[in-house]
Amino acid sequence: MRFNLARLSLAVSLLIPVYFMAAALGVKFGLWPWQFGLGVLIAKFALPVLGIGLALALIALIACLVRAPRRGWAIALAALLIPALGGGYLATVRARGAAIPPIHDIATNVVDPPIHSARVLADRQAQGANPVNALSAKMSTLKPYQAPQFAALGPRTLGEVGQAAYPAVKTLAVSATPAATYDAAQAQARAEGWTLAAGAPSSGVIEATAETFWFGFKDDVAVRVRRAPDGEGSLVDVRSTSRVGLSDLGANAARIEAYLAGLSKRLAKG
């Protein structure tokens, strides 16, 4: 009986990762909207699901250890570790989300950021995506941030909040010519797995869409290559803007940093 309980607890625990994967991939493949997959299946029910798995495994472990013969305790312990690790990861994500500002539009240059084209803005509007606000806009003027919990952000601009949260996200200065930098920037965008839109070297702008693996969330990326003011080398600026969600949990900043690091290495290799 106790051995069967241990096996049952393991079976339930093994279904927990399946539950989370189904919640995410269901959004990616259009089985349900992201508000349901992320907002309900994960944000609302993640803790109850983990709690059920943890409680059942704990009961099984105690039952297996309380008296001889102590069969099945290793199975019950394995069942206990799965929801425990899941709970730890969820707590880490929530802590990270609480430690960063709830924004989803990040740029290397907040004074003169790359601008998303009219085509991108039209596509976003047609899909009901987040509006693209000016980075110079005061947070208090943006509808999502007029809630009382965001009052402290009110006097600052969207760009200032992003710059303070991610100081490493800044313009990349390189010695290569704008033409060579543009070619390398396009190659690096492809290497990142982004979907590139039509672009022209003469404009110095590259437009792309980045998609997250699990949920399939799509973010719009604009890369701008310009000649340095002194005429020597080039300046590369990047802007990454999420289509859905209030907070990106740092995903846009991480994307920009990874992209510019890859671009630097690519240019260094010649």
C-alpha cells in the first residue's frame, strides 16, 4: 500500500512539468490566449498544482519511513523534489519580477531611440498589442502605470526607468564602417533566430521579430546603425518592445545585451 502511494505520488509529480509545458505551448500554438495560459494556468493555479504534488509526496515519504519495511521511500523522495524545485523556480521568477520595474520597452539610447516603422506599428495595432509609447513620456501619463502601486514611478520617464534598471544596455561604438557594421548586424540578427523584415543598408535600420521559445511571445526589435559623430566608426542602437504583457521580466534588456555582445565578437573576427 505504501509502495503504491509512493508510485502514485511520483506519477503526479511527473505530470507537473507536463502541466507547465502544456500551459506555455498552448499559447505558442494558438490553443488558448496568453491571458489564459500565463494568467490563469500558471499565475493562478501554479501554486495549488505544486502544493498538491508536494503534499502527496510528503505524505508518501512519511508513510514509507514511519515503519519497516521501508520500501518506496526513494521514489517518494524523488516525487517530493520535483514540486519543491518547481516551487523554488517559481519563487525566483516572482522575486526577479518584483525587483525590476514593470516595463516592456527597452532601448540603448533613450534620448534618441530607434523608431519602429509604420508597418510594425500597424501590425501591432491590428493584433491588439501593447502601444508603443515615446520613451520621453512620463510614467504617470501612461494608462497602465496610473494604478496606485506605480505612483513612485510617475515623475520619471519610461526611458529613465529602463535606463536605471538596465545600465548595461547602452549604445555600442565600433571602429567598423557603417556598411560593414550593418552587414554584421543583419548576420547577428539571423544568428539570434530573429525573423527579419525587409531592410535597406542606406537607412541603417534593421527590423526584426524575436519569439520566445515556450510561450511564443513576439517582441519587435529595431536595430539602427549610424556613422559616429566624429566620422570614425559606427554607433549601433537597439530597441526591443514586447507585444503583450506589462512586465517583460528583463527579457528585452537581456536580448539587447546578448545581441550586442554577439555583434561585437562578430566584428572583432572581421
